[in-house]
Amino acid sequence: MNFADMLITILNGTIIFSTPLILAALGGVINERSGVVNIGLEGLMTVGAFAAAVITIWTGETLGLPGWLAPYLGIIAAMIVGMIFAVPHAVASIDLKADQVVSGVALNIFAAGVAMFLVKKLFEGAGQTTTVQNVFTKVNIPFLSDIPIIGPGLLKIYPTSYLAFILVAVIYWMLFKTPFGLRLRAVGEHPRAADTLGVSVRKVRYIAVILSGGLAGIGGGTLSIAISSNFQHSTVSGHGFMALAAMIFGKWHPVGAMGAALFFGLATALAVSGQVLGLTQYVPSEFLNALPYLLTILALAGVVGRAEAPAASGKPYEKGSR
Amino acid sequence: MISSMQTSRWNAILIPVLAVILGLIVGGLLMLLMGYNPIVGYSSVFQGIFGNMYFMGETLRAVTPLIFAGLAVAFAFRTGLFNIGVEGQFIIGQLAAAWVGAFWTLPTGLHAAVAILVAMIASGLYGGFAGWLKARLGVHEVITTIMLNYVALFAANWTIRTYLIGASERSKDILPSASLQAQWLSDLFEGARINWGLLLALIFALVCYWLLMKTTTGYELRAVGFNPHAAEYAGMNVSKNIFLSMLISGALAGIGGATDVLGVNGNMAISAGFTGIGFDGIAVALIGNNNPFGVIFGALLFGGLSFGADNMQRVEGIPTESIQIVISMVIYFVAAASVVNWLLGKFRRRQGVSQK
């Protein structure tokens, strides 16, 4: 394998493996910027991955809709289901003034339980869905895909990866350039001040938590119908927590979170393609697998330093309290 | 004043109990909705826990590591730290015990004690490392502990494969001198793998309670958890307490891992994924309201229901996940305790008024 091919493999892998993390971390950013902690990203990704696989199978294989359309319907379903599952967390965190970490943990267990329960129910007791036939395929853009290295490395990717990068820009714009974004950040930093100025803390936080559910759902969907082609108990395995880490690593900023997710993606790509690239003859594969996590710790300890969460993150807001 | 303290103490017991009842009701409704009979389902869970001595012994075997994991999570929580890394610390404990148990030669009894001690130290330092990163460099413990989980998993796999390998992807079996199993105990429970680890778990729950509630160190740890700024103002060393809390939390997780190797499996397997016990510990601690005795209750509930669920799926064909959903509901209701509290408060006030 020559150097150009190696570079292409690594670049492409970086984009693909970072996509679910970017999406879920964006959800985390919106969520925590509004002052609600969401440990439940993992669970939201799980139901998203489940819904995407099942709806893609149902629409493409059972209903016989066109094969290109089915995965898009799957992703939309993942988003909607993610939003629905975020609602109990929103109710608990915002109206019931519950401990948000506890509620998030409950959400993770609940979501994994519901998804696997339904898999067993729908697929006659099997531990996984059948293989999804109409998964996303990498897009081939005429001319652009022919650019050496960058074309096959960075541009020949799944549509969901394009979606992730577009959403980074959209959410950056929303958070920092629109009145709603200003309100959302105000509610997360100083809810009492926002309330005084007539912003409904409750409404803004509900919107943020539900949006976050949608994004994490899409992120989960990319795992089951782009990166792999079925849903089982290990499909999500820890991606939600990695997204959480990416969010903190990226200092609660959409672009920062994307950067952190790309970094994890790069490290994962190195680990996964270590065998192909011939790295395993120099270092044990376990070391390559542990590398992303070791590098993150080093980066956080040495370079990034203190991370400050939004001031009101994790604190329920009670009207009139001081 | 006294009566309000009594009320809060009552609520500490009442809320989890109500949460369990509500959780079981919601789970039952779900089973009904999916076309299963919840009474049949729950009674097969009950059978799977209490049906015979073997099931009871195996349930207690499953509960043992959960007590340690729950204690570890709860201990860190009390200092305001969220230790998601119990999973990794548990793995380090397993690894240390597997190494000492198989490769050191010591007299019976002492061997097990030394193996547990080494596991405690190794896992304590592993957890303490995350605490040090937080105290010294301000790195968020949630990220570092998540990352250290993966590092522990891969490091353990590599160590077993390179240095400890026995038969078929497992570490060499521990020597009988390091075993925590007791023949009479196993016989009593019809061959279940219940072992001395359970007794250790109960002892350490007591130790945790004593340490947190009855010593100056514990007072400082809790003060830092309540309000680090106030604690610092009062002259406490916040950094030291953060490190100490993670050190103890990690050590507790490590003993759990050690009892798993020395008491149950006798070796450690190379594993593609996590044991899940560390993550379950979070749920256990939350059900137990981060109180050491609450953790025992949480572990019995969590471990019992999860173990009994296998019987339900085997006998009645109802997926084990329905019990997982029940557990999540219990945690949700514990989290939303303010509602239960509020209801109880209203109820009490009305009673009080009518008595006057």
C-alpha cells in the first residue's frame, strides 16, 4: 500500500467514524448550553440506531419503497424517535426538578431496554435486526471526487457525514447569531436574568432538550445504517459517552465539539486500519485501540486545560428563587 | 425540628420503596401492552431469585460485585465527583488479583488477602490518577474516567495475552490458596458460586458508612462535595480531598474486581467489551441514594431483578429487557423524588390540619 492510499484510508475513516460523534456532541452542546446536563446521549443514540435500522428495513424491504429513499426515511425516524425519548428527560429535569444525572442514567437504561425488547419482539427472539439491505452508500460527486487524495479521502463519504458538517454550521449560526441562540445561552448561564427579561426558561430548555434528542437520534442512526448495517446491543456501545467527552473537550462549542469528534475519529481510523496499514507489526493492536483514549487524556491534561461548563448546567430553575 | 428530621429519614426509605412499586407497575403495564401476562412474568422472576437454594446463591453471587461498584460510585458522588470509571477500576482490580492469585505463592488465606490488597492499591491508584488530573490540572473527571475505562480494557487484554495467558483466551487459573470460595457455602447453596466476597462487601459497606459519617476525613470529603468553595474557606484542602475520594472509590471498585476473579471465575478472560458492572454501579448507587446501606438495597434489587429476569426469559419467553425497563423506571422515579416528596408533603399537611 503506497502512501497516497494510506492517507486516503485514514482521512476517509476519520470522517466516517467521527460522524455519529459530531451529531450527538452537537446535541449535547445545545442541551448543556441551555443548562440541562444530558448523560442520556448514549440512550438517545441507541433508540436512534434502532429506529433507523427498523424503519429502513420496513420501508425498503417490506413496503418496497425505492432503495435510495429508505435510509433517508430511516434517519428521519431516528430523529423523531430521539426527540420523543428526550421528552421524559426534559420533564424530569425541567418540571420535576429532578437530578439530571440520575434522570439521564435512567434514560440510558430505559432506551437500551426498550430497543432490545422490541428487537426480540419484531425479529422473533433474535438478538439483532436482520441485515439492512438499503444502507447509505458513499456519494460520488462528479469531478470533485476525482481530485487526488482529497476527493476519495474527504469528499467520497456518506450523506450523513455531509449532514453532520452542515449541522455544525447551522448550530453555530443558531447559537451565536440568532436571538433564540442568545436566549438559549442566557438560560444556561443565568436563568434568573433571562427570566427577568421575559425569556421563558422552561420553553427554551424544553426546545433544547428535544432538539438534542433529535441530533443524538440521527447520530445513532448513522451507526446502524451507514457505518454498520444492523442494530444489536453493541451497536452504540459507548458512542454516547464519547460524544459527551467530545462536547466537554470542545468546550461546549459546536466547532470545538466537531474538532474533538474528528480527533476521536482519526484515532479510531488509525486503530481500525492498523492491520491494513501494517502498524501492528510495530506495536500491539491493543495499544492502537487504546491510543484515542490515551491521546485524549494527554491533550486535556497538557493543552486544553480547565473546561468550564455553562454556569447553570445541571441546576433546575425555580422561578423566584435566589 | 425533630419531627422534620424524622420525616426526612422516613422519606429516605419511603421514596425508593414507592419508586420500586411504581417501577413494577409501569413494567407490568408494558408487559401487558406487549401481550405478556405480567403476573406470570413477575412470578417467574421471583422463582428465578428465590425458587431454590442454587438460584438464591447465584443471585447473591451476582449482587456481590454490584455492592462494590455501587459503593465506589456513591463514595465519589459524596465528594461531588461522578466516577464513570468504576468499570475500568473494576477491570484493573480483576487483573491485579488474577496476577497475584496465579503467580505468587503464599499460604492459604493470606494469599487471598494479599491479592485483594494489591488489587485495592492498583485500582485505587488508577482511580486516584483521574482525581489527580482533576485536582491538579482541572480536567473533567467524567471524560478522564470514560477514557480510562477503555485504556484499562485494552491494557488488561494485552497483559493477559502477553504475560498471564493460561488456557483459551483466559489468564492462568489462580492457585487454590488464593480462592475466596468455601466448599460448605457452595454446598449449602447447591453448588452456586456464592463466596466470601459477599461478606467482604457487607463489611466494606459498613466501613464506608463509618468513614463518611463518623470521621473527620469523611466530613471533609462530604463538605467538599456540598460546596468546595465553602470547604476551602474553612481551611480544607479541596485538591487533596478530590484525590482521596477517587483513590478510595477506585480501591472499592478494585476489591469488587478481585472478588470476581478470586471468588467466582478463578481467572480473567480476554474480553472484547466491558463487564458492565461498573456502569450498573451507577444505577445501584442512585437507587441507594448514595448511602452505603442504600447501596446494599440497590444492589439486591438490581442484581436480584436482573438475575431473576434470565429465568423469566428462559421459562416464559418474556424478554429480560422488560426487567431492565422496570429498573430504569425505578431510577427515574427516584430522580423525580420531588414529585413523590411533594405528594407526601401535601398528604402530611392535610393530616396535620385535620388533627388540629
